[in-house]
Amino acid sequence: MTQLTKLYILLFLSFGISGCSALSPYKVPILQGNIIEDKDVEQLSEGLTKDQVQYLLGTPMLNSPLHPNRWDYIYSVTIGDQLIGEKKLSLLFDDNEKLTTWSIQESALNKN
């Protein structure tokens, strides 16, 4: 084989391998926070105590001493540096520690 033929083969192989996505490292999905499932949110009702809500959803991710009547649950999924999806559930309690209102925000981002 001539030097030019070897160069062409080497260039062809290097371009072929560089375009191959199978050689990229595996990125582990990272799940953070409390898993917020629709079936659990559907079980919420006005008048539940903080203990009942904690039994149903788990310990809140954010429980600020500045806002003792507000609990926040956050759940996110990331792969590598990319955020794939996120859910935020905010709960408000009255002065008797009974659930009054809640809201949920979901954002699903496209994976590139």
C-alpha cells in the first residue's frame, strides 16, 4: 500500500469513529428531591394536618423558619449537565397547621 492510500484509510476511519455516538460516555440520570407522583397529589385535601401530609409526601425539601406555614417539595431529573424535567409542589397551612391550598408546577424540557 502506498502512503497516500494509508492516509485516506486513516482519515476515513477517524471521521467515521468521530461521528459515532456509541463512543460517548454514559451519563447517569440523577434524580433529586422528593418524588412527586400524581396519585399522591390527588390524595391531598383541605384540612389535612402537617403529619398527614408528611406521611403522604415525605419530609418537605424546603421548610423555612421564616415561612412556617409553607412547605415546598421539589423533584428534578438531570442527565449530565442538562435538566430534563422538574416538578415543584407548594403547600400552605393555616395557623392550626391544617392544609389550605397547594399548587404544582411541572416543566419537562427536551433532551438534545
